[in-house]
Amino acid sequence: MAEQTQHQTALDGDEQQVGALYAKALLGAAGGKTDEIVSQLEAVVTECLDRFPALEQAFGSPNIAQEEKEAMLDRIFGGKLDRLLLNFIKVLCRRGRAESLRAVQVTASMLRDEQLGRLHVQVTSALVLDDAQRSAIRAQLKTAFGKDAVLEESTDAALLGGIVLRIGDKVYDGSVLGKMQQLRQSVLSGVQRSMRSNFDALISS
Amino acid sequence: MKFNSDEIASVIQKEIETFESKMDVREVGTVLEVSDGIARVYGLSGVMSGEMVQFPSGVIGLAFNLEENSVGVIILGDYLTISEGDEVKSLGKLLSVPVGDGVIGRVLDPLGNPLDGRGPVESTEQRPVEVIAAGVAERQPVHEPLQTGLKCVDAMTPIGRGQRELIIGDRKTGKTAVAIDAILNQKDTGVKCFYVAIGQKDSSVALVIEALRKYGAMDYTTVIVSGASTPAPLQYIAPYSGTAMAEHFMFNGQHALIVYDDLSKQAVAYRQLSLLMRRPPGREAFPGDVFYCHSRLLERSSKLSKELGGGSLTALPIIETLEGEVSAYIPTNVISITDGQIYLQPDLFFSGIRPAMNAGISVSRVGGAAQIKAMKKVAGGLRLDLASFRELEAFAQLGTDLDPATQARLDRGYRMVELLKQSQYAPLSVYDQIMSIYAATRGFMDDIPVKSVRDFEAKYLQFMRDRKNDIITKLKDTNDLTAEVEAGIRAGLDEFKKGYKPVA
């Protein structure tokens, strides 16, 4: 199940589309402060919405008047968030798109990574990596893809050795476990082949 | 029997020595939901339609729906072993089945795995299940006959090699029996047969296999089974994989016959998949492309041009109708795709006319091109005669007095109908058929009581085989009803009738 949390994208197609649209607009408006805005938006989602689901519900609720929502936003975030971001969240609420805030955040950070040429790579290894290994992996990825890699590390002792890289939907399996599975397959099929071709030699009466 | 462990060890050693490890690069996705035979997968962004994917349990799936945010996969196997969050990897190839001589005589599932407990299928070649049919330039018109061994079919709705002839009728009207007799009659002709059972009771499939074994037809037949309890995706692909196995012979210049028993169940399986995949339902809740599902399948049956070896694939699709309703969606579709249909009627079946073919609405659009000359001469007007007899018979039932000419036509009609009856698993050679039908249409049976007709036929054919073998040989050599052969048959008939006593 751990795998699944790595797909943060909303699976609701409409919401994702809306999110992408607003995220583009937000990045466009941010101008020079893009990095700050994106990290603040991430903080809003992880520190407020994740911790207080009631807040998210309140923003999306049609029972609460728009003025009240805006006042609430000012009370909570006033002074702490960039003016632009606060306005953006207010616009979202006014348009009845508050539930798309997460989708906006995911797409915004994706778009930002793209702008900066960053590559998100999930690295799974048998043991915890050291800095030399990390920089070696980064250098290798830089030559292969021409982008700076952001490593998200995890360990899985079952791999026995080597690493497994996951970039988007592609998995590059360089683990000992994967090699052993390949070896097992080829031995199995080899024995099967020779059983079919010269069965008699394999039988002793 | 004991395995020689040294030998096996050396085989393993060789494998390890030659093992080359390559970086395993795969495209993956995550299972979002699983339901009856289908899964929805997130990821797999580069997967192509119809590409194979593999689940962690080893079960194979096919990418069926490519949507904006997810991929719909049909699961060809046990979907209960798959759970939410499983990693799915794409295999980058199309579904293929083993083909070649190794599949002959076997009972297989739609993926080519053996079901008969006789070990793995010995074949080195594979063929993709879904291929586009041969084009116009690669074909030639159907001209060789494919004898089914059934008098009514071969005489009135002849089937040629490369033709698609639909067998249609209600339940329990002998549809499968017609197809099985056609398979039995391919003995010693070199035609490879394929029987694809889709959505049928396993017990009835077992009966068919038993009959094929008993009459020696399993030597040249492959049975592909996806029974009523197999998941819908397997029922859906079964006819395609059977066709792939049969096509292999066609493209190697040989002849093959394939029976799809039956396509209405395949359409139902396809409907189930499509509805689960949320494709929009159309008429009778079938998806919009159910016509294409059948047309692309049947289009693969063809007669190849001489340059390509002149091989052929003949298809006998079966459709089950409900209460004789041929204007339902699937029957009309398949009727319009095929080159003719054999229509089996329940009332004929129950009045003892078996095969219960209705001569009036059964047609073969290839027609006389698929008959040998002698059969064409003997059976030329048979279909129309029988149809006019049916009309006359209905009229005569009113009890009116009839003039002698009409009475004579009626009498001949009764004998003709009696002669066209045939027992199951008893296909007749085309030459026997010619001699029988000649006797009836030329009036040699007019003085035989109707109930003795079949006895007369059997004894007459035996007589000809025993005493007049030279005539049969001549007929076989020329394939034509020359004056000489005709005189010989007439003489034989006269001689036989002198000694024949009708059964009491």
C-alpha cells in the first residue's frame, strides 16, 4: 500500500483538470516569488488541511457564506501567507473550487519541477544510502536524463542488494532480487527446453 | 522412470554460465480497483491498446480501455488473486498463442494452455491472437468444395473452402451436431479442424470431445474450451485465439475448418466486459462495436491467393436464437457478415426431419462454385423443388382431391424429404450423396414406400459399392456426371431394384 501514497494526483479527472488550470494561473501570477508561493501552498495543504479535515470541509461547504469564509481565511492565514496566495485561496472559495486545492498544490509543484528541470526519483535500496552513493546516483541520472534528480529514498531489505529506481511510471530494476528472479526464469525455461528437445538423456532407467 | 540428476545439473550449469543479466526496465502502474474480470490501473502511461500486462501473481491482462487518468485492463485468468495497490507491469508485446502441429489433437484453453493433462504443448511458434485479416489482393474467390457429409447441406447450401457459413437456430435444434458431422467428414482430407467452445456447459463440451475421439476425429482436431464458468475476458478472446491457431495452417498453404460454438455467448461476454468498463451501451445493451467484434473475427476466414500458397480457412459460426427470432441484434449482425446460413427449425426437428434444415431460408451465397460438377447436375433444382413441395404440402393438407400430376409431385417430395434425413455421426461421401440424390430426383424411388426410403438408400449404396465399384471410381476420376457414369448408375439402380423388397 505504501506505493499508492506516492501517487498524489487526484484520480477524479474533472478535479485534476480544474487543478491544473488554476495551478498554471497561480504560477503565472507569482512571477519572481514562485518558489515561496509553491512551498507556502504545500505547507497549507500538509499543515492545515491534512491536520484539520474540518477546515477543508468548511471551505467547501455551501452552508457558510462567502464573507464568512474570507474572514476566516484572513483570521487564520492573515500575515502568515503571501498576499497573492491568500487571494488565490479566496478566489478558489468564491468559485466553489475549494475542494480542488490539493489538486492545485500537486500540479503546481509538478509544474515548478518541470520549470526548474528537476526530476523526482524514488530510490529503493537494501541498505540506507551514504552521501557518496547519493551523489553517484545523481550524477548518473544527470547524464542519462539531463535533469537534476530529487531523490526520495526508502529501504527494503528484501532486495538483498543494488537499487531500484522509479521515475514516473518507469521502474529501473538493478537489484539483486530482480537479477535472481531473471536467473530463475532462464534456468526454468532452459531446463524445460532441454526436456522437450532431448527427454531421453535426462532420464535414467 | 527416474530423472538423471547429473544431466539436469549440467543443463542448469549451462544456463547459469550463459546467463546475461540486463537491467530490467519496466513500465508500471498500480491497481486501483478490481471487479469481475476487469481491473482499473493508475499509471502505465505508455501502454498501448491490446498490450499485455502482468500482475504480481503472474496473471496476464490486456489493456482494453485507455482513459485520461487510468487504464482499463481485462484479466485473462483468476482475478481473485489481484488486490488493490498491486504493481502491474506492461510486457510490451501482444497476446500470442502457440501454433503449429503441436496443437493438433489437444484440448486447450484460450491462452494455449493444455486442459487435457497431456503435458505442455510442443510448439516453437507463436502467433498473435488479434491480427488484421488478409486484404483483397491476398485472396481469391472460393472455388473448392468443403464437404460436410450432410446430404441436405452439400446438395442445397454447399460450403466452399474459405467460406463463412452461419449455423443458426433455437436451442436443441442440432446446431452443434451439424458442425460436428462436418468435422468428422474431414477425416483423410487433410483439413485441420478447430472447435471453439464458448460459454458452454463443460458437460456438453466433454460430450463433443468424446464423440470426436470415438470417431477418430481428434487426430486432426483441436478443441479450444472456455466454459460457462470461465471469466468473461477468456470467453471473449477464445474465438480469436482459435482463429490464430487455424490461420497458421492457412498461411502455410493448408486448409482448416473452424467452428465457433457459439458466438451469441461471446457477444454476451463482450457485453459484460464493455459494461463493466463503462462503455456506453447500445441496442440490447451491447456496445456499439459488437458488430466489429464479429466482423473482424469472421473476416479472417478466407481463401488465400495462389501466390500465398492457396490455403484456406472455413468458418462455421453458430448463433443461438430465442424463439426463432432471427431479427434480434446479434443474429442479424452475423447473418449479414457471413456468406450464407443454415437455418435449423425446431418444428422440423421435432417432426423427425434431422438435420432440421429449413431449405427455404437457408442459403449459401457462394453456391454452385463450391460444388463438384456431378453434384451441381444432380442437385441443381433441389432447393426450389423442396420449397415448392412445402407449399403444395400445406395446400394438400386441406384435404382436397388432387390431380395425378400434383399427387406425383407430392409423392416425390415426401420421398425427397425422407432421403435428406440423416443420422448423427454418419457423414456420407459426396459420391454416395450424388448416387442417392440421383435415384430420388430421377424418380427411381417413386414406387418405394416412404418408410422404406432410408433402408432402400442404405442397401442401394452398399450394392453399388460392392458390385459397381467401377462406376464409383469413374465418378471419382471425372467428378462429373458424364453420360457413361449416368448410364452406369441407371443400370445399377435397375439391377438393384429387381432384387429389393421394401421393409414391411
